[in-house]
Amino acid sequence: MDTLGLPISIESLLHGQSVEWERLEFKKEFELTEGRSTGIRKIKRAIAQNGSPDPVFQTDDDRSYFLVRFPVHPDAIRSAKVEQVTGQVTGQVERWKLDVLTACIEPKKSTEIQEIIGIKHRETFQRNYLDILLEQGLLARTILDNPRSRFQRYQITEQGQTFLRENKQ
């Protein structure tokens, strides 16, 4: 396989010199460049606005390849560390579970539980909170044969009481 060298040096590119991309045969075939020589400037401008470290441009003496390394933004590193800690904390008991289980020692309507958690959207509450507690066996319906009854209430189960005792802080 033949390699095709770049028609310009890295230093020239970095200083804004235009490139005659038409000389590169693959440009038209594969549409690998926009052809106006603005890519490097756009990249450098966007990186500066983002606050990222400068990219590192590299090639060999024959200009047979063009490599750009983008160092990781310092905030991305901090963000990754936060996500790692968040993942570790996920194993801990969420406060809302304890609040709901404590409140549901006496049977409560779903709207009352929703108010305790502070979630306004009914479907979000149902899917992300109430269904989880029911599936985990921590809460149970008081009317088993009619889950959609307007008289339906939810009460802590024995498993929920054990969970509450073990995780109460």
C-alpha cells in the first residue's frame, strides 16, 4: 500500500498556512476534509474556548501520517473521579426509601407518599419510586385484587421493617 505524504509541514499548518487539499487524491473520493483549510484553526479555537490543554500535533519526516493528540481536560478528570465516588455511594441506602418506609408504618395513599418524596410527576413517581419499593418487597398494597382502586393504600411489609431497622441511622 502506498502512503501519501502531507503537502505541508506541521509547523506551517499550526501557523495558519493554507493547504492545497486538491493535491490529495483521496479528498474527493472519501471527503476527508472540507477543503478550505480552516480545520486546524477551528480545532485550536474550540479547545481554547473550552479551556482544554493545547493539542499535540505529530508527523514523521516523510509526512506519511498526521497525528493529533488531545490531552484530557482537567475538569473531565475531576468529573470521572466524582462518577467513581457516586458509584460507590449508590450502594448506600437512599434517604427517600427510609422516609417512605417510616411514613408507611401506617397505610398511605400513593399521593401522600409522592408528597413525602417531593416528586410532582405521578408517572415518574410510580415508575422510579413506588414500583421499586413494591418489587423489592419493602411495601405492599392493601387491596391486592384491585391495584388501581381509588381506596388503595401502601403499607410497609415485614421485609420493609427489617430493612428499616438495619438501615436506620
